[in-house]
Amino acid sequence: MQFLMALFALSALISSGDVQAHAGDHLTIVELDAIIKENPDEPSLLVARGALYSRSGQWEKAERDLSFAEVLGNKGDVAFEFGQFHYRRGEYQKALAYIDTYIGAHPSHSAAFLLRARAASAAEQFHIASESYQAYFSLAANPQPGEYLASARLMASAISAGVTSALALLDEAISELGLNPQLQRYATALELRRGDTESALGRWYSLKDQLGETPEWGITLARILILADSYDEARLAVQASKARLIGLRQTPARKLAGENISRLERQLMEVPTKDQTDS
């Protein structure tokens, strides 16, 4: 009985989108095969197995289980996993139709709105995607930085006055989650896109405590300072980055950093220093 209850809990988790594929999925399918033999008319178990088949790309088996679960149970309860199924197959319009059915039955399910946002974005239905992200953020207990970033990128690329809206969303996310380098880095890039080097510098300097000891932070700082016509400060940032790079174990990323430093040095050689300008 405890084993059966655990499997029912598993089926609920899979339907909610909270269970991810992993190397042990095959064992789980074997366990589900055994319990479904004893309970062949239980739709939640068929949904659970269909979800695992879907995650591993076994499309025919997944569709068979999910279709049978639809016949046995409530179509609305199966719709989320069918939405996942079609999304994974790149059938975004079909995915959206199923997700909308699911949301109609479960309007407070944050994962459904996240899936809707992703499917709509892939289908280039950007207004629906943006609305769905906003609904997801309002419903989810712990939205992830990557979801905020995806929504901000969508806003910045596809919506009127998108850069301003994207920056507002990123600031909201930083307020909720704390200073996140991934989010602040993209916000800095957006400030530069709209030509606000002062705000870009302020955002980048805010990451000094977290990233300031890396050569990459200094390289980006130098680039922003050059755009702000602060060439002497840029030279200092390049020198500091070069000093940090010396002695570090060579990696492809650090090799690239060294090449970027050399390019910045050449670029700054063409610009007079403050003393040369004054004289």
C-alpha cells in the first residue's frame, strides 16, 4: 500500500511538471509497468508513465498512455502533459491548445503559464508569451533568474518600448531575488543599448564585490569606460585585469580574456592620455 501511495504521489508530481528526467527514469517506468498491471484503469498512473516516455522521446508510447488516460479520466487533467508532449516535439500550436485547456481547469498552476510562455515564444506569439510570463511570476512561489532573463530578452526584442519594460522587470527580479550577476549583466547591456553609459557603469560597479576579482569584470568595465570617453580609467581597468590574469592557469576562457585585453590595449593606444590632451 505504501508503494502504491508513493507511485500516486509520483504521478501527481509528474503532472505538475516538478519531476525532471534523469538516469533512473527507466527503473521508474519498470515500476510503473508493474503497478499499472494491477491498476490498469487508473489514469494518473498512465499520465505518469506517459510523461516519462515523453521525456525520453518515446513518442508513440507516450501518446498511447496519455490518450488512454484521456479516455479514462478528465481531459483537462491530462492536457498539461499533452502540452509538454507537443512542446517537446516542436508542435507549438498544438501545445498551446492543450495548455489553454489545462489552464481553463487549473488557472492557478504556475508551471502551466511557464510552459505557455515558452511555447508561445517558440511560436513567435510574443504578446501571449509576455502575458504568460507575467502570470507565471505572479503565481510562482520561487521564480528562477533564468525565467526572468528569458522574459526580459523577449520584451527587449519584440515589444514596443521593450528595453524600458525589460529593465523594469529585471529590477523587479533583483529586488525579489537579490543582486544576481546574470540579471544585472543583461541589464547593463540594455543600458548600453539605449546609450545610457552612466547607468551601465552604475550597474556594473554594483557587481564588483561578486565579480571584481575576475579579469572578465575588468575587461567589461574598460569597454564601458571607453564608451563613456573615460579613457584613463579604462587604461587602469585594463592594467588591473592583465595583472589578475598573470599567474592563473591557462584555460580557453582565460586565453580569450588575454586576447580581449590585447585588443583593448591597442584601442587605447590610439586615444591620447589626459596629460597629452592637457598639453
